Amino acid sequence: MSKALTSRTLAVSLFAVALLLALLPAQALADGTATLRVTSDTTLTDDFSGNVVIAKDSVTLDCQGHSIVGNGNGRGVLVDKRSGVTVRNCDVSNFVTGFMVTSTSQSTFENNNAHDNVLANPNQTPGWISGAGFWMQSSSGNTFRGNEAYDNTSDGFDALNSPSNLFEGNNAHRNLAGFFVGGDRSTSNILRDNTAASNDAAGFYVVGDAPTLLVENRATANGRAGFIIDGGSAGNQLERNVAADSEVGFVLTSNASGNRLADNQASSNSEWGFLLDFGAHDNVLSNNTATGNFGGYAIANGASSNELEENVAEHNTGGFVLSGATDNVLRANAANENGDFGIVLRQSSNGNTVVANTANSNGFIGIAAGEGSSFNTFDNNTALGNTTFDAAQQVSTTGNVWTNNTFGTTSGI
């Protein structure tokens, strides 16, 4: 049978042919309902219509660039309760889920494509399994490297309740979200050097008890945000990532806490470069850069006890804004040459500390407290060369302390 695969472990060619005939009957190939069970090292020599089940530990499936094509149902490649498996060079499309990996460990998925996987029901809301490119649950110690997920109805890559996995050098574009990590046990995952572009919702999304290291990833032109840390997620580290051309570059929301963002860049986002809101607390942002956004950094809607230190906001409409935020610290940040303001506290932002920052040459005002923002401390800041005032305070505020600052023009202080 010419349309088939070759197993490197079979020494007798007649036995190999018989096995292929048993696995891949002609009618099954024609209607896309065949199931290939891989029980030994296997190499595809042609495209395959149907789904693949990895049915033994420590085996390799190498598709050599050939396609595994479904009929809109089922899982393209299923790896369940396996260990030490390798799947490489496969192009998987038109299933409910491209790659489904469950209860699997120490396995490698490399240089595969998962695309055009669809909802089981056209009226169904996209979810983790249905319409996903790569979907993993309750699995650990696996590596996803050099894969591409695109044009899937749901996410490109999902890791649910799965600890200690590595995603490196993958590309996710035109999905719902590019990369999703979530669940109660998705700890110690590493996402490094991945690209997420033109996804509908977010490039990278982490939710729940899923402390993750995200380093040197790129998120471009995603719908809502490049990176979202949500749902009380704590202990994540985001380092040297780039987020551009979305609504928001980096979002910490819904009680996200204890996260650290360092040396990241946010540019050309239509709203904020960095946004901490809805109860985000005890997070640390240091040495990040926001340029060309509507606003550089926002701490808002009950976000509290966050620390922003040595960050840069330049050439945005606004630099740093605290709105309805309490007990945060802004230290040694630079908010210069923004179109409107450098640092502004508004909407009853109380009990914050603003110390040793610079806010120079902004289009309207350098540093300001207004709209009832009270009992804040402004110490050792510099604001010079701002168009209207270097520093200002509205009469609606009370109990603010201004000490050891270097200002040119002031109002209400």
C-alpha cells in the first residue's frame, strides 16, 4: 500500500505491509475516520486522514512534514498516560483538538503545526479543549519547542493543571489566545522565546495558582493585551518580554499578587503599557519601559501595595497614573517627555508614596494630586520644564506631604 508509513523497528517488509493494511484500510483513509495506533518508532511517508493515538511509552512519531487531517471531529494526536514520547514534524488540522496531551510526562513535541481546528458545535463557546491547537492537562516535565499554532477557533497552546513544562520557540497567531496557563497545579512552567501575534484576546494568559516564568517572549497586535495575569495568580515572573500594538501591553488584574515584572518593554499600545487593576496587590515592577502608548503605567480600581521602581515612561500621552489606588510606592521612576502628564494621582488615590522620581518636559504637568487623593507623600522628586505646571494639587485633596522636591512652577502646593 503506497499511502502509508514506515516503522523503523520492523525488519521484515512483508510484515510491515501486512501491519499497514490492518491499520490503514483504504475506505478509512478516504473518509477520514481511520485511527493509527503508534506502538513503535514510526515515520510517515505520506499524508494521513484520521487521528493518531500514541499507544506506548518511549516511542517517536516523525511525520516528516506530512499532514494529519481530520473531518472536524475528535483529536488529531492523542497522547494519554504516556512517558518519554516524541512527536515531531506533524501538520495537524481540522479536528476538535489538534494535539491532546493528558497525564503525560517527560515527552517532547517539536516542529509541529496545529491549525484550523474547530468547535465541535458551531454554536459552542470556544473553550480550552474544543478548537485548541495544543491542549495539555495534568501533565508534567514536557517540552514544546518550535511548534506553530494558528487559525484555531480556541487557544493556540493550553496548559491546565500541568506543572514544570517548557514552551520554547513556539509561534501562536490568529487564535483566541496564543498561550494559556491555568488551573490549581500549573506551577513552575517556563515560557521562553515564544511569539504570540494577532490573537483575538491575548498573547499570553496566566490565571489561577499557576506561578510561571515568562522570559523573552514577544506579543504583537493581540486584541485585548499582550500579557494577562488574572484570577489571583501569584508568584509569576515576567522578564525581558515585549508587548506592542494591543490595547494593553501587560495586565495584572483580579487580585493578582506577588508577581514580578522586570526589564519588559511595552510600546504602541492603544491604552496602557502596564495596567494593575481590580485588586492587584503586592506586585513589583522594576526597570520596565513604556513608550508610545496612550498611557505608560496605570494602578487603578482598588489596586494596592504595589511597588514601581526605576521604570521609564517616555513619549506616551501620560506617564504614570494612580486612580482609586492605595498604599502603592513609586520610587525612582522617570516620566519624561510625555504628551500630557508625568505622574498623576486621581479618584481618591490615598496613602501612596511618590519618592525620587523625575517628571520633566511633559506637555501639561509634571506631578499632580487631584480628585480627592489624600494623605500621600511626595518626597525628593524632580519636575522641571513641564508646559503648564511642574507640580500641582487640587483643593479637593487633604493631608498630602510635599518635602525635598525640586520643582519650577507649582500650583496649590
